[in-house]
Amino acid sequence: MRRQARRYIVISTAMATIAGCVWCLWAAWNEDREDFSLHLRELRMDTMRTTVTLDTLNPDTATVIAHLSSNLSEDNLFQFDPSVQKQIPELTNMKKDPPQSKFRIDYQKPYIDDLSPIFGLLGLRLIFQNTGPPIFDRVKGLLEAEQPHDSNAVLSVIGDPRLYPFDRYLILYEVHGCAFLEYAKKTAYIDSSFQVQPRFPGMVVRELSKQELEGWDGTYGREFDLIAKQQKKNYPNIRRYSPEFWTGPGVAISVERPLFLRELTIVLGLAAISSMVFVYRLSEPSRYFLNSLGTFAALWGVRSILMTDAPKSPNIVDFAVLVFFIVQIVLVATRFLLSRGKAPKTPTAT
């Protein structure tokens, strides 16, 4: 009975392990590299579009490069923009575009506000999620008659490269950019859609959810709440998520390693531990040192495989390999000292 029960346990454990491995591989194969919600921004048919292309993520310096560009279609402006026609009724049912001398378009030069530093410290507490259009009289001194040229900006990211390959980086920013149409002595605000195009090969990009944004406490979030409570200051809806803001000018995305790389790291780590135990328990004393050298070489090979696209900062893989090296050295020294303490076997007389 005991043998049958043991056999049943072994078979069940093996089948469960195989099923788990199959599920992990299936999940890694079907993992989306870009969140579908990011592509929904491209479906908006606004007259003006402001696009931010993100690339050159550097985990060691915690920075990413943002390329900012904007485009306005004058054909859609007079024929297919209901918000402009609502502000200037004279444009309603216009059969053809008015001549250039009859209207004027002024552009606000687009720029990016980096929200990652304040979010990393305080969460959503001091991020003012404004979605209303700017007042013309306040920004008219900053407007330009020509369509703005493309520009670049360096944004900061939130993340710890030491956690590679389980590292995750958050990028949060707000885009400012719009235009104003002057026609028939009236001024209309031209709204812009804001698109994001991440260019991170080999990484998984997705948009942060409401729960993630509201749940992020920040480094000094609790201290801020305590000070505000002591000073009896009221911050209404201080951490409330605004969908209009985060689907419009506000962008909050996370960039992380693919699931396959994380699974591979765990499997190779378990294989390294198993090989160390196998070599220590089953190797003959005369072959143990050579087998240990083979284990050293295998560990270094595993590290080389996993560190192909790793940050330059020391990470979990480096520390794990160092620990394995130290344990292997201790095992070799222990085996050597124990073998020296044993008396050699003498042949028995027949």
C-alpha cells in the first residue's frame, strides 16, 4: 500500500508539473507585446494629432527619450470638426474651405510635463488632472503662426534595474498642445488627440489601470497625508483617477520583460540548484572536484544567457550566481576536509 501511494504521489506531482509548464509556455506565447488600449488612441479622428514616440529606455540612468510631433489637417478642420463648428456657427454647412486670407490658425508649441518624479514620491496626490481647454487670452502670447516642428525630450522613469529580469519601469507624462482658429472675428479652440508609440523591442508595454494609479502610495505619500491632516488642509479627491485625463493628455504606461524570460530565469535557477545537490550527493570523491568545475562553468553559461539585454547595474542574476559560487566553494571545501579525516580502507584478508 505504501509503495502504491508513493507511486501515485510521484505520478500526480509529475503530471501537475508538466501541466504547469505547459500553461506557462502557453501564457508566454500568447502574451501581447503592446496593450490594446494604447491603440485605441489612434482611432480618434480629431483634426489635430499630437504623437509621442518613446524609445531608448536606459534603466541605469532611469531615462527615456520622447520624440514629440504634431499635425493638423485643414481639410478636416472646416468640414468634419463639429467642435469647431459649434464654436463658430458660420462654419456650419460650409461647402468649401474659405480662402487663406479669411482665417488664421495659431499653434501652441507642444511640450511634455514629466509626471514620473512626483508620482514616484506622492502618487496621484499632486498631479492635477486637468482636461479643460486653455484660455485664449492667457496663452495667446505663446502662440505661433507656423505649425511647430518636431522636438525631443528626456523623461524620467520609475523602476529598479537590480530586479532584472523581474524589473518594471513606469513612464508618466502629460502632453500639452493645441491650436486656435480665428474666423469671422471669433476664436475656436482646436482640440488634439494624443497618441503614444512605444518603441521598446523585446519588452512588454501596457497602460496602467485605475487600480494601479490610485493604489500607488509613493515614497512619501503617507508622510504627506499625515502633514495635511495635522495642518487641517482638505484635498478633495486627492488620489481619484480621472479617465478623461488619462485617456487624453495624460499617459501612464509600464514597460517590463516578457514572461518567457522570467520563466526561463526561474527554470535555470532551479536547474542550477538541482545540479549542485546532484553533484554533491552522487559524485565519487575522486571525481567531485572535476564535477564542481563543470558546475561553475554551467553557472557562468546560465548567467551569459540571461544577461544578454540586462542593465549594467548588478542585478538579481548576478547576486544569485555569486551565492551559488560561494555555496559550491563551501561544499567543495567541506567534502575535501571530510575526505581527509577518513582513514583509508584496508583490504580484508581472505
